[in-house]
Amino acid sequence: MGLILKDTVSSSAEIALWEISPLPLEELMKNLSLPEEEKSDIFNLKNERRKKEILATKLLIQELLGKEAGVFYDKNGKPHLKNSNAHFSLSHSGKYVAAIIDQKKSTGIDIQKITFKVIRIKEKFLSMKEMESIPDRQNFIEILHVYWGVKECIFKEQGEGNIIFSQNILVEPFYF
């Protein structure tokens, strides 16, 4: 499918959302001028979905910056753009990849496919106070995903390791 959303979210930041295409890898690579070594690294990955996520990420960056840019990860796993001072965050879930680039400040983005798994792990990311503040059991799964997404974005924006979501990132109660 390709690019399904591109939006300016502040004077210095843009986001984009890409739907991973069922097209063959060779077709996806047509719009990228990757070095042979990088192409080989991608093709040698075993997971077909991961290959397409990597290509979709590269295409998203190209869409947001107007040029190709490589990505590297720091010791905490935070992605950075090579040869750029812009701040960058990335997320993928299901058949989508999202990215945000902010020219001025650190940022974070998260997308999630709504699943029941979030119920099983809620104690890992919610404090007792946060759990008690969820009034609407009708939208329980969606509310849990909002909490997770907010915390994931803050975690990505901070870029530090050893964060315990249920203790170190607390979200004020909100109306869903």
C-alpha cells in the first residue's frame, strides 16, 4: 500500500504512517538506492515481515526528510538518523510502520495493534493508582493501550535504559 498518512504535528515535527505492502522486496527496493552490502543484509534476514519493516522504515524516512538517511541505534536501543541532527522515533505493529522526525527536540512515537495481550501484562506497565483510575471497563483494552502508548512514547523520547514503566512513568487519569 505505502504511505497512508503524512502530517505536520508542530513547527518542527512531522509524522508519517506506512502500510507494509504485500509487494515483493525487489519492488519495494525500487525507490531506494541501497548499497549492495545493505541489500544483502536485508535479504539474508529470515523473517520476511522484518525485511519489509526495514524497507518501509527507509521509505518513511525518505518521505519525511526528502532524502535517504541511514539509522543507527545507541546503547539503549534508541534509533538515530545518520548524518542528521534531527530527532527520530520509530514504531511498528502489525502491517504498519510509523515514524516521527523533529528538527528541534527529542521525541517518541508508538502504534499498537489492539490485542488482548495487554490485559495479561498490565501489571508490568501500570501502577496500582493507574489501574484503580480506569473507570470504564467497557473500553478497558483500549484504555490499557492508551496508557501503554503514552508510556512507550515517553520512554522513547527519554532514550534511557532501565526504566520500569509501572514505577518511573506515571500517567494522570484521563477521560477516554
